[in-house]
Amino acid sequence: MATWRCVKNCGACCQLDPADRPDLDQYLSPAELEQYLTLVGADGWCIHFDQVTRECRIYADRPRFCRVEPDVFHDLYGIEPDELNDFAIDCCHEQIESIYGYRSLELVRFNREVGL
Ligand code: SF4
Ligand code: SF4
């Protein structure tokens, strides 16, 4: 069975351009949406995303909506804990494909590391 994990050298979900996420206000509270918008840099990447290392500079203190955790995904998307694995894999897939392309090394690496 494929098991979700965040793979190194990706960061696709740190591209936050609101134009690509028109339904943000459907799952973020007004306060979270405000916080989200403060993170968006001029190029759409999160201001805390290091584009060289492809790592989060504030990982330990990243916002709640950045965390792939059962209670967060339940609150934001109504996902039950036993659905989290498949849902997270689908989310990463969609995001990686949209940022890096469906033939990208990032997607190949993700598929291999989660066991797809
Ligand atoms: S898209 Fe998925 S694998 Fe890539 S950085 Fe985000 S959580 Fe990790
Ligand atoms: S705070 Fe960190 S994990 Fe969240 S979008 Fe920004 S760089 Fe990514």
C-alpha cells in the first residue's frame, strides 16, 4: 500500500499563488486566510520557502494549515483520519504535477518514495 510522506527537494505545496487556489476561503477561516495571504511572495512562492534548499525556513513554527496532520485535515477538509493517507497522496500529486509537471523528476521521486 502506498504510504504518504513528504519527500525532500519538492516544496510544491509552498507555491501559494491565490490565483491557483480560488477556493481558499472555503476551507480557511478569515483569520487563517489573512495569515495565508501574508505569506505569499511576489512570485507566488511562500516568503518562508528557501528556493535553493527547497525547505521551509520556519518548519517548526509553520502555520497550522501547512501541517499534514489528522486533526488539521479534518478541520480544513472534513477528512477522516483513515482517509488522510490517500487524500494527502492525491493532494501532493495534484500540486506537484501543477508546479513541476506530470513528467517531472519531482513527481517520479514522490511516486517512488510513497510506493506508487
Ligand atoms: S507537495 Fe507533498 S511532497 Fe511536496 S513538499 Fe508538499 S507535502 Fe511534501
Ligand atoms: S510556511 Fe513553510 S511549509 Fe508553509 S507554505 Fe511557507 S515554506 Fe511552505
